[in-house]
Amino acid sequence: MISKHKTGLIISLVVFVVLFFVSYKLSRLISDDAVIKTWIATYGYFVAIFVSFITGFKFIVPVPTITFLPIFVSAGLSPLLIALLLAVGTSLAYIVEYAESRKLLKNIQNKEALSWERRIIHWKQKHPALPILFLFLYFSFVPLPSELTLPIATAHYRNTTVLTTAFLGHCVYNIFYGTWILILFRTL
């Protein structure tokens, strides 16, 4: 029997592949339709932030926002600027999750959770930069970073530190994977 975690991973992968090919087909359609191309060229930057904010909540839409890059690029928008705006929206969603996780931690009465919190705080006191460095690397290379929200919230980092780390990590992720997605789309 497949575990609940593996089932979720399989579903996320299937959704990603389907959206990838939908994105590919839409980008081809957009490049041929002047009306849609003009609409996306006009409103695309705002739409990019909105879409990335919604998909930034991984429990709602478990898909990396960079999947939508070809749609915006096919309308003539700057790939680098879109990648940065996708990072802004995703980072804003993460900071909302982070703030909610900190509120949730105040209500946890479980001794095991409190033990986990003490370990994270001890780790932060011993090596203050390591949890943030780990968070940056995680955001930079893993498409589903929401799993770290609660553990990082236990360390009680300032919101600006977490937001900056999330933004920079999402920028690296979007630029790195966005480049490969655009190369793949050009070869298809």
C-alpha cells in the first residue's frame, strides 16, 4: 500500500506535469493570438504576482509557480522580471504561512512539540545563521518549501529575515528552473 506522503507526492508530480504541458500549449496559443497576447502584455505582471501568491500556498495548489513562466514570456514579457515577480508573490504567501505558524505555536500544548521548539531554539543559539542558510538553500532548490514553515517559526526569526531569505531563495529557484523550462520549451 502506498503511504499518504507518497500519494501526495505522486499527485503533486502529476499535477505539475499536466500544468507544464497546459502551459506549453497555452504559450503556443498565446503567441498566435494578438488579443490574448495584448491582454497578457498589459496585465501580465499583476497576474504573475497574483498567481504566484495563490500557488505560494502549497496546500491549495501544490505546483511551482515557475511552471507558468512560458505563458508570460510568449506574450513578450521579460522572463527575468516575471521570475522576480513570481518570487515576490510566493514569498508573500510564505510569510503569511510563517505568521500563521507562529500564532499556531502559541496554542500548541503538546510536550513533543515543545521539545522540538526547544531543540530548534538551541540550534539557533548555537549557530544563528545555519537555520536561515538551510532555509535559503531549501527555497533555492526544492519546489515545495511549505514543510519548513512550522519548524522555522519555532526559532522565532524576525519576519523581515524570513521574508528576505524566502525572496532570495525563490529568486534563485525561479531563475535557475525558469532558464531550464525556457530552454525545454524552445526545443519542443
